[in-house]
Amino acid sequence: MSRSRFVQQAMGLGPQWQAREGWFDQHPAELEKQALLQTAQVQQAEMAATISSLEPEQPSTPMPAVELPRSANLPPVAVNVTTAPVSAPEAANPAILISPAVEVAIPSWDQLEQNVANCQRCQLCNTRSQTVFGRGNPQARWMLIGEAPGEHEDRQGEPFVGKAGQLLDNMLAAAGLDRDRDVYIANVLKCRPPGNRNPAPEEILACQDYLQQQIRHVQPTLILALGRFAVQTLLQTEQTIGRLRGQLHQYQGIPLIATYHPAYLLRNLPDKAKAWQDMVLAKQQFARLSQSV
Ligand code: SF4
């Protein structure tokens, strides 16, 4: 007997009222409360299902990690740096406009080479012997970019052959660089302009994304731009090489050194010394950039 019941009996208050087992569960008020609770749970479940049907579907496989370019983590450069504008300046020569790279998926290296080989985007496909995709090591940390194939390149399918190519090889060798191991060489245009004329604006525009895709594949630490067209195209400027050389520029975040084209140096021997100075500057910058990666 509980203490409270003992006290009640002792005081003559008789037995305490006891509810039958299950009395509370069957009480009308309790039944109504349970019914309301069930209705609320059903409404809650229906609302959750409606919300989940409005959410975008999640991919069944995780997105692949985006690999940053090898030059993306480079620290700020402490020397005189100019940066190519993202959008074309109004004063720029339309012949040298090149749009910034768009972060979209790019074809594989082999597919890219095949795309170039089959390309008919501009009129140069009618006069070329073959396309000239590039040459060298696609994993190289140096990328050399020239203007367009000449007569020898068009015939052999490689950039920088003939006397200009030999001069470039000699300069690379003097700098301790091997053409096939340490650098990748490409041109702004992949097809030869007839008679070695200057590239036309529409030809550069038609061909520009091939070069951009090559650069994104190679991810060079340093670009050496050879000759006026390559330099002006990449930096979107009309300034001369004489004004642009001797300093570090940027092409879409990649350090770039401007220098003369080997074919020009064959005709202008006094500028060979300047080209060598540019190569020395490029070596110094490359060493500095490599240390800081
Ligand atoms: S120059 Fe470039 S765009 Fe023109 S046909 Fe050759 S690969 Fe195509």
C-alpha cells in the first residue's frame, strides 16, 4: 500500500478511486488527440515529398576535380609586369584580337591534333599542303609560340624548320634547352598563308582556340612569344617588340617574354644580341618561377 493511501485510510477517507486499465487510452479526448496527431504526421510527410521533388537531381557520380594550371599558383612577380587585357581594347588592331580562353572542356591532345588536321574554318585550308600542329614535348615547362608556317614548315609539317629553325635550335641549345625535350613549339596559325603574307584578322580569329587549347594542355611555366604577330596577338596590343621586350608580361596568368622571330633575326643581325638578352631574361624568370612553385 502506498503511503498516500495509508494516510487516507487512517483519516477515514475510504479507498482511493482507481482508473481501469486502458481507461485513459479509450477516453474520447485522448482519441481525438491521437487522430489530430496522425493527421499532422501525414501532412508533414506529403509536404516533405513535394519539396524534394522540386530540388535539382544530384549527379550519381562525383564531379571530377578541376586541376589548376601549373602556372596558376605562381606568386606575384616582382619585376615590371604588363597584363593582357581580358577584353579587346578599342584601339587594338582587329588583326591581332584573340579572345580570352573560356573554361570549357577541351578535347584530348590527340583529338585536338585531329581537329586541326581536318580544319576548314578559314580559307587557308585551300592552299596549305598540310596543317602544322606543333612540335616538342607537350609536358614541357617552356612554350614557344610563333606566327604561322612558312614554305618549309608547310612542306614538312613542322614548325621552325629551315634556317630560322636552325637559328632557334642554336639559341635554345645555348640556353641549355633541347627542342624536343624541354620546349613545346606552336604557331598562332596552323596553316601557311600563301606567299608568307601576314595572317588576316579572320584567319587569326578562326584559328585562335586551337592555340588556346594547346596552351591549356601544356600548362607552361613560361611562354616565349616569337615575333610581332605572336606577341601582339597574345598580348592584344599594337606595340612593337622593341617596346615590349625586356620585361615580363602575362598571357591569361602565364608569364610571357616577348622577343624577335628567328626569321627576322636572319635579316637583322644586330638584333641577335637583343634576342639573346631576351633569352637570358627568360632563363632568369624561369628559374625564379620554378623556385617559387
Ligand atoms: S589556319 Fe587554322 S582555322 Fe584556318 S584552316 Fe588552318 S587550322 Fe583551320
